[in-house]
Amino acid sequence: MRIIFSGGGTGGHIYPALAIREILSKKYTFESGYVGVTGGMEEKIVSRVENISFMGVRAQGMPRTISPKWFTFPFTNLMGIVDACKHIRNFKPDLVIATGGFVSFPILTAAKTLGIPYIIHEQNAAMGVTNRIFAKKAAKVLLTYESAAKVDNKKIVLTGNPVRSAFLEQKPSNDSKFKKNEGEFILLSVGGSRGALSINKACIALANEWLPEHPEIKLIHISGERDYEMVKNSIPKQPANYQLLPYLHEMKEAFDVADLLISRAGATILSEIAVCKKPAILIPYPYATDNHQEKNARTLENLGAAKVLLDKDLNKDNLVKLLEEIRKGDNLKAMSEAMGKSRPDDVEDRILKQIELVLEHRA
């Protein structure tokens, strides 16, 4: 059996695809291919994974504003479809599984054209453009949030968002690069796979003005590669209780030592936070499609698992105020318990069951 996976642009699309591959590998033996943009983030991440062949295609996202990209957009994706058709003919997949992002467009078009069944997984509360285009002809549409599409429990099924197997391992790694000293409170700031400028600026202010006065608190700041040099140069004298990283593939190691997270509110990072039962300050990306990040964040806030700080209100003073509020009394413990209850325990089993149905029908 052969399966092609696809999804990209951000880690929020890539990691669910790899997580689904891990789920399937526990029951099935199959050859794996991964289709994404040549030189894109997905190629970099997938190259670290064993026994999966990366297949590059040309693809371009739909421009959101008037720009010269409107002239290249159709031709780039047309060539990407040609690339994807070649990959399908060479690889001969039995199934294609796509997790969103414009990088999935060529392979889904090719699969539809060549009669290869495909499954779509949607991570967010509002379905992305590519997934909306191909949902009607999909063998299955798997949802994280019921608001993304009308669930019928046959073709369109609410499963939840999968996480990588590393996050399902509750025991911390013995060779972790992160250590926690006795009595130390650790903040972990994650802006997403590409980073978040507003969160990075707030963390710069914390490192320069606040952390030196609070040695009992340590900030692990994952800035994203785009802003790393800017952040590094903006903190001329990094305090001892501050650790800056451009990116971290083994994110679970940082989660294990963290007492509280500062994060965007993409579906994938929220699923990882929930599995690890970590309380969080969520700062939704304000330009997300249909404002789905704020919807995600408000859901967790209503459950008592997180606090929401809007991007327009983000600054050092508001962040510190919220941090101090959360640390009072039993707030952290209560938020941690609520976060753990926010995600079903059987997400991976639900996804496996739905894919099994498609494979059985295919056989």
C-alpha cells in the first residue's frame, strides 16, 4: 500500500499530516510520500522524518490583495498540477491525505483528475480555501471543530486534531535540552512556525525590562527564524533567566518544563497544549480566516483553560498583569485541569477508524 500526504505553508498544516501518518503506521505497513512546495517549510520538516519520500511541486497561494502575483498565480499552480500528476503516476498511491494549505491544491487536483480517493483533514474552526474547493468530492472530511462544516457522521466527521506521538508520551525525555531548577517558574513563548512579531516585541520588553527584576521566572522564547536576528539584536544583554531559540522541532521537551504558555491560537498548537495540560495566555492572530483563531481561543477561555489577550492590546504591561493574575492562588492548577479536558482522549482512534473505512472500501 502507498499513501501520499500533503499540507504546508505552516507547521499547523504539516504536523497534523505527519501525525496521521504515525497513527496509520501503528496498524498498517505502507510506503509514504509527501507532496509540498519545493524549498518550502514542509520540505525542511519532512526531511527530518525517516522513510518518507518528499515530492516537490510548484504552488502559489491565492493573493489576498491586488498585486502582480495575480498574473503568476494561475500559471504556477497549473505547472504544479502537472508536477503532481507525474508524482501520482510514478508513486501510484492508493490514497491521498491532505491537511490544508495552498500546497495541497496541485495534489488534490491531480488525485481528483486521476481517480485517486482522497481524505481531507481540517484543523481550524473555519475551513480553508483549498479544503473547501475539494471537500465535496472527498472520500472523508475530518474536522477538528464542528463549526467548519455540517457534520453528517458519514462523510463529514468530527474527529479532533491529531498530535505527534511525542506529545502523547507523558513521560519527559531524559536527554531534554531544557532543565527546570527547584522553585523556578518557566514561561514558554511560541509564536507559531513562522513566528509572531507582536509576541516577539512583547518578549523583548520582558527580557529587557522585567525579567532582570524577577530571577525566579525564566522565559524560553521561540521567536521563529524570520525574527530571530531582530530579537537577538534587540536584547543587547540577555538576562540569565532568558533563553532565545529560532525554532524547535522537539517542542514537547519545552512543553514538559513549562508552567505557562504564551501562544497564538492555531488549532495544532492548541491540541498540543491540551494534550500536555498546560495553561496558556492566548494571543490570536488577528488576520486569520474568519477570525478562527479568536474563536478557538475564546472556546478555551470559556472552559477556564486559558486567558485571551487580543493582539491590539498586547504589550509588556498587559502581559505582566495577566501573568500575575494567573499565578495567584490555585488558578494555574484549575486552568491545567480544564485544558486537559478540552480535547477528547480518543482523537487518534477516531481518525484511524475513518481512514480504515476508506481503505476497506478501496480494497
